[in-house]
Amino acid sequence: MSVSIGTMIFRRRTERRELTARPDSLERHLAVEAQSKTFLDMVLLTVITGCLFIIFPTQTNPAWVLIGLAVVLIVDFWVRHAVIRKAATRATA
């Protein structure tokens, strides 16, 4: 818990210093766009995973499946963010 609070304080100081949290900044626009697309993926993957557990009940621990789902979604966000950032840098260059 203390690490997350420290990380949040460090991130906020950096955002204030570099002005990356402003509503009109490119970084904020990229993050919001990647978040919105990842949210749709999260909804779809959660519904699909739930349906698979209902249709094919197995001895698999659902906690491991949810952890795997969270990891997939985090990777999905950062891949989308990188692709959107690369496209934005090409457009401005």
C-alpha cells in the first residue's frame, strides 16, 4: 500500500512538472484513447470467459483465469498505447 501511495505522489509531481496531465496534452489524449479501446476488450473478454466457464465447467481455478485475464488486458493497453503513440508521432513528424 505504501508503494502505491508513493508511486501516485511521484507520478502526480511528474505530471505537474511536465504538464502531461493537462486535458489538451498529447499524452493524456493517447492514454484516454487506449483506455477506451481496452475497456471494450475487457467487457468482451470477461463475457466470453464467463460463458466458457458456464459451458465447459472444469477443475481450473477461476482465480488463475482472472489473473491471466488481467495480465492480458494490461498488455493490451500498453500495446494499443504504443501503436497509437507511434501513429501520432508519424502524423506530427
